[in-house]
Amino acid sequence: MIDAFISYIQAERRYSALTVRNYRHDLETFAAWCASRIGVDVESVDLCKVSFEDLREWIMYRMDHDKISAASMNRELSSLRSFYRYLRHHNHITHDIFTRISSLRTARKLPNFVPESRMADLLDNIREKSTNHALREQRDALIIALFYSCGIRLAELCGMRVGDFSDNYSVLRIRGKGDKHRVIPILPEMGQRVKSYVANLEANGLSILPQSPLIVSESGTVLSRSTVQRIVKRQLMEANVQGKKSPHVLRHTFATHLLNRDADMREIQELMGHSSLKTTQCYTHNSITQLQEAYKKAHPHR
């Protein structure tokens, strides 16, 4: 049953490899718990017979025994909810056991971002690297520039192809979550960086066909997510950026800086590839916090 569901979200829903892996892990963990609870092999568990009470007990077990956070529990519940929606749609079960299961309340966390002054220093640094003929340095600089200039996700960058850019490098076509496509305009300087990098790929004997991966090693292999994360962390450390250092921080920085410069919320939502405006609205809290800090420092009667 789990294998059939995984095939469904891979082939029909076109979920990302990471999402598929997480769903499988969550479902297999739940199935193993159900098996141990009734003393049978996991292969013998009939997940169609799970009840609302079983789900409640599972939540308490994970929270009390395994000490997972409310956010992690919500992610697991999302996996299970999708699985049981699939079972109901295919007539394996007749009722929705999640009717009385709500997501757990979590504390709101403001997205981390790099202040504009610090980001300006970082951009000056990578601008110098972009003119370097060493492919690795030029690539690493381009990675930072793409995250900050386009607000893309880590998986989107790793899956980027040479042909995703228009012929004049003024537009980037992104294939995002759920195989949803969006278009991001590229500033002239950013377009020139990509063009120069692609020329460097060709000069190093690497493929620049439209379907060729863009972000590659010096041997032409696609960089792993962990390698890109290390590159970003190293460059942010070199720029003395404080706090968390990750690709997602640069994505948050992209959105926060646009909002601070009065960009429309709906336009930011489109650029980020958010399916819901509510997701985008979290960046307004960063702007309000920034405004409060400025007020405290500048007001004569503070």
C-alpha cells in the first residue's frame, strides 16, 4: 500500500525526491509503530484499519516518548493525511480518520535574513570572484548570486539546466514544488554573470546543451545539495554574516529586501513560488521588527 502511494506521488503528483523520501520515512515509521503495538511483523499491518484513536495515541507517543517538536509532528501528520486521502480516493477506506485531527500549534519563527549592508559587502566580494577565470570560484559566486537575486530553493538550483535561461539571459524558467513552473526576470548584471559562467563551462570542455545541468563540479557532475550548502555556508562565513548560514537564508533575504523596498506582496509570492499568500506574509513580520528597532534607536523619547 505504501509503495503504491509513493509511486503515485512520484509519477502523478511529481513531488520532489526529498519530499518523497520524507513521506516514505514517515509512513514506514508509523507502520512499524503499529506493528510493534499489536505484536506483528510490519508486513502484516493493515493500515486501512487504523482508527482516530490510533492516530491520537501515535501523536502522544511521538511527542512524549520520542520528544519530537510540534513542527516535526505536523510534518509527519501531513504525510499521513495525504496517504489516507489517497486510500479514501481509491476506495480502500470509507471515511476520513483525520476529521478530528488538527495540526499542533507552533511558535511563530521569523525567517532569518542577511541585513542589506552586510549583503552589499558579500555581493561586492562575489562580484570580484565572478571575473575570475577559475571555474570553481566563478561557480561558487554564481550560486550566491542566484539564491539572492532569484529567491530560488536549494532543490531548484541543483536541478537548474543551461536551457532554463532565455537566449539573452533576461528570463529564468523555474520548475518548482509539485512540478509548478514560474518565470523570474533576470537583471542585466546577473544575466551577464550566467552568460560568462556558461562560456567558462564550454571553455573547460563541459556540456552546455539546453538539457545540461548548470551548477556542476569541474568534472561536469551535478553538485549535491550538501555540497551547495557547504559552499553557501563557507561564503557567508567569509563575509562575516552572523546567525544561520544556509541557502534558505538567502532566499529569505531576497524576499525581505524586496518587501523593504515596497515590492507588492502578490508579486513576491509569484517570484517565490508560494502556493499561498499566507506563506509569503511571514516576511512582513521581519519588516515590522526592523521598523521597531529603527524606531527605538531614533525616537528622541525612547
